[in-house]
Amino acid sequence: MPCKTLTRFWDGERLKFAWACQETLTLDGRARPTAFTWEGRQYRRGLDGTCKEILRLPGPSPAIHDAALVTEEVCTGILAGWAERLQRYGYRCGNWLARLRADAREFRSIYQSVSILPPDQYRSLVFQLTEGCAYNRCSFCQLYRDRPYRCKDGAAFAEHMGRVLGYFGAALPWRRGIFLGDANAGGLPTSRLVDVLKQIRRCFPMQERDGQGRARHPLQFERVSCFQDAFSGPLRSQQDWYHLRALGLFRLHLGVESGSARVLRLLNKPIRFERLSEIVRRLRQADIEVSLIFLLGAGGRQLAAEHVKETTELLAGLGLGARDRVYLSDLLVHPGSEQPDIVPLTRQECRQQAEALRQALRFAPPPRGTAISLYDVRQFVYT
């Protein structure tokens, strides 16, 4: 029989409770629940109040997971159960649930939805320099359909940063690095990005130096990253990239999706491979880390072999290094985006395609070679 005890652990950033040696509750520095289990089920709760149950799919492959949205009523009921449990052990929960509802409303007043982040940026402090996507016509992407594109000016961005810092408060020490949202902040004019990076530097003075003499912040806030497309706007000069790197831009995330021109036409993604190669070359020359995102299952079964072959050839020719990374993310088919002649891949087939790409590329394992990781957008909530 499991022990009916409650244990507590504080790691300096988050408070964790364990009940009966198996159920857990994780709270951030302002008592916001970020992850919890209840009756053997696993949940994640975002700062905006969104809650997802994490599900393991049956089948021969290990660790294929899905996520299902949980209603506010169900989430509140589970957290009420945790509150009762904590109170039995002397913890004063008071109006905790009401405070969580108010907290989620405050988050939504500061941010548009944080729709997605690259996996290495899940702990980032997000500043929404831009909202939405300037292109917003990729057939596979529904993340920014709910908002018009805009970029904050200097005063609006400064106000946004102030509200973000006030909101996180005592929960800030868990964050690592800064991410500039939304979809294509890296595509802004260099002069605008320079101003923003200078604003960030003024907000977060550097307090130490690394082994190479570079200024550092204890929460790695000298490290700024963002998304950028590889097809719009003028090609940024090498000198501009050097300047941005000196101000803190350390990683750029490029959604490439496929090395096949036919697959990209299906996705309505207008990438030119010569331009992409030049962007990557200039980023690496400027010591800016490169993160490339590709879609598993793009092109369906009809173009699967071509997708793997031409994606492999593209990646092999980019000269990626040990600090760069490749993300493989399942193509999600949304209602209205189906293409009648394309048979989608199953989750199992997507995993097989990921393995085919790994085998074809034969990158040395990290830390000597480029990391290749799965990127599951289904499970994401900004915690």
C-alpha cells in the first residue's frame, strides 16, 4: 500500500509536493500550479489558465504522447482537491483558486496567447515584441489566425516589459533566457532589433563574466532568441549579424519544414534554399546558434520518400555545428487544411520518418554533433 503522507521540496525556483509517494503538485514562486497529477492522470497548466492532460498513446513505439484540453471546471475541481489535501496538513490555501483565476486574467491582459515556443525556450521569459505572423498563410499553421500582425513601438514595448516583470515577480528566478515573440520577430529591420536588444540590456544589467569575458546575467537574460522566416525582407548583412550578436542575440529559430520544393508548395511555404543556406552561413559566421524546424509527415505518404531524401540533402549541405540543433515536429492536419490527394502519416509513421532522417544524416551525437530532437506542439502550454 502507498504511504499516505505529504512531502515538500523547494529547489530554489519551484515548490513541489508529493502525496502518497506518487501524486505530485508543482508550484512556481507565486504559487501558480504548473504541473500536477490526480488519480493517476498527468496535467500541465499554463499561465493563461489553459490546462492539458498528457496522454500516452498505446502502440509498439515507446513514449508517443498526446494532449487533451481540460475544461476550466475540471481543472478547478482537481486543484480544489489539492487545496483540501494541503489544508489537512496545515497549509493555508485561503482564496487560492480565486487568485488563480485573477492571475490568469492578468496574464491575458499582458499577452496575446503564447501559442508555441521552441523546446529549448520553454523556460524563457517571453516578451511579445510582435503579435501574430506577418505572413500567416502557411496551410499547416493555425497558431496566429486569431490575431492581426503588429509590432510594438519603443514606448509600448517598454510598457510591456514592465508589466511582464511585475507579473512574474517572485517566479522570475525559474526563467532562463529571453524569447522575443511572436512568429517572426527576427525579420524586423535591424535598426528596430538593435533598439529592442539595447532596451533589454538596460533592463537586465550584466552582473558577471563568462570564461571568454562576455557579460552574463544570472538568469541568462543576456541570451535572446526568436523565430525568423527564411523568405521575407532583405537579406541581412554579415555586419548586422555581428552587431546583433554583440547585443545578445544568440539563437535564431527557422521554420524550414522540408527540403522538398514540392512539399513546400503543398504547405504554401515560399522558402528559397539558396537564401536559407546563406542565412545559415552568416549566422554561424556571427556565432549565432541555428535552430531549424522540419515537419514529420509533410507531403503525406505520396511524398514521404522525397521529403526524407531532399530534407537530408539540404541539412547535410548547411554545415551545422555542435551548438546548432534540428527539431522534428509532427505535421498537424487542421480542419479545412486537408488535401484530398494526400494521405497523412500516422503518429507511428512519423516516428519512423524521424528515425529515417536520423539514420540518413548520421550526425555525431551531442555534444560533438548537431542535436536532433522531437518537437511536440500538442503538449505545449506556457508555464
